Amino acid sequence: MGSGTERSWEPLPRAEVIKAVERGGPSRIPLVFARWWGEGLVQQYGARLDELLRYPEDVRMLWVTPYDVNRMDLSWPLPGAGAHDARPVIDDWAKLDEFIAKLPDPNNDPQFEELIKKAETYRAEGIYVLFGWWSLLFERPWGIRGMQNLLTDYYVEPENIHKLHEALTRQYMRYIEVSIAALKPDGFWTSDDLGHQTQLMMRPEQFRSLIRPYYARIGALLRAHKQHWWLHSCGNNTDIMGDLADVGVDVFHPVQKHTMDEVTIARECGERMTFLAGIDVQHTLQEKGPEGVREEVRFLIDTFDRPEGGMAIAAGNGIVSGTPFANIEAFLDEALVYGERHRQQFAR
């Protein structure tokens, strides 16, 4: 049954989100990217979604762009850009040197003027602040080379893959350092959809040789600056969860249902990693009724929340059109009502 309330919830203070991430015993489970309106949802419900503003988002997000190929003045025509564009930006490895040479300098990047203003406003609210961008060292090269080329490159062009990864990692680290100095955030958000519905997109050995060393450098930089690393990766990441903890990922999202076993992941990795557990947007929110949604929220909380914390809750990905409004409301309400009750039992 529903809560029967119209309670308005205040966002958590920054310190409480830090407690959740660092396992310091937060007062409630944070909601992070829970009101994540995906494709077609705003068109479907319009202003009605404003009714859900009474449910908080417990972080503020600052989106940084580490480079834009459309502004790099490359000497060849661009067929299109984007992390999942099937048409490659670099269709010939001979173009790589120019691509690297024309990556922008963050110290001269005008985007920070507006970002600094937003950061000051968010910090004044006393709320946890994330910065970052989508796509890191799998999704970004996927957009640069195209998926078919990239997966072939892993076998036939490993030297060029390392050269590209080295350049991207240096670029990311420069933007991370400038962002931290300018924005004074609490954590870094990024993504790499490393898995599909049944397994990784690559062999674990390829991840460990081609991607993990660069992740480790980014993780070390973030640790040196006392920044939490939040990583979104859809699909089945089971085989490399230990690797992700080793390189410094603090918060993993979403533990995608029907691809990963939540109970096993919580048991095996819960001491080393916090989970931004994402409710299933493919089936649960689309196909179940409100009580079924509430039951799934309770399962996630019972599975991932520990006495010391170590959990936040989110949508598993963008909530898309066709999702019943009552199901979205049930998800948000149960995350807060049951989540608060769950935390209270630990406090007793």
C-alpha cells in the first residue's frame, strides 16, 4: 500500500550524502538521478511531472565538456558526433595525431564561467555537488572509432588504442584538475557502458590491459583530491567489479536488473563499494503496478543498505514514455518512506 501522505522532503545536507558514500551512517538513503526523465516522458506528462518535485534530488550536477569535436577545427569533414554514433570521427588512424594535437586547453575554456556561478549557488544550498561528463574510455572511443572498428582495434590495433587512451586520459585529468579547482565539488560522475545483457562488451583480460591502467590513473587523481568517483555502467559488469573497486570507483550505478545478481554483488562487493542502486526502467517501472514497484524498491533497500550506509537509490536509466505515472510516484515515495524506516531500524 502507498504511504497516503503528501509529505514534502527536503534535500539532504551535503554531509549526509558523504556519510552514505563513505559509510558513516546517513540519516536516510540519498536519491540521486531518481527524477531522471528519459526519452518522451516530458512530452507524455508535461507539467504533471512538476507534482513529483516534492521528492528531492540529493545532489546537484555540473556538466563539463572535456572536448567538442565540432569545435576542434579538424581538417576533415565530421560525419557526426556523439558517444553512440555509428559513423566514426576517426576513420583512419593516420588522423589520430591531429585529433590529439587539437584537444582543447581547459585553462582557456569559457564554459567554466557559467559553471563557476552554478557551483557557487549549489554550494550555498549546502548540497552535495557532482561534476563530470558522460563517456570515458569505452563509450568515448566507441564514438570516435565506431563500435565495429573499436572492437576490431582491440585485437589488431592495440598500440593505437593505447595512444588514444593515453591522450584521452591526459585530457580528462587536465579537466578534472581545473574543474576541482574552479568548482570545488564533492565527486566526479562519468560513464562507460561496459556490459550488455549477458556479459561484458569485451573479455575481462582486454579491460584489464586496455582500460584498467587508465582508470587507475584517474582514480588516483580523484583520491588525491578527495573526490568520490561515481561510475555509471549498464549491463553485466560482474566480472570486473573487483577491478573497479581496485582502481578507485567509490559508487557504482545501476547494478542492472536481469543482468547482474544484486544479492551476490552486495555480498561480495559491499565492503569496498557504495551502490547507487537503480530501479529497473525496462520492465519493473513499465510493466508492474504501483505495489509491485514498491516491492522492488524494498528489495533494493533490503539488499544494499547497510547499518553504516553504502547505498543511494536512482532510476536505472532514464524513465521513458509509456511508464505509468503512478509507478514513478510509487518508486519515489517508497524510496523515501521505506528508506527512512530502514535507516531508523539501524539507529535503534
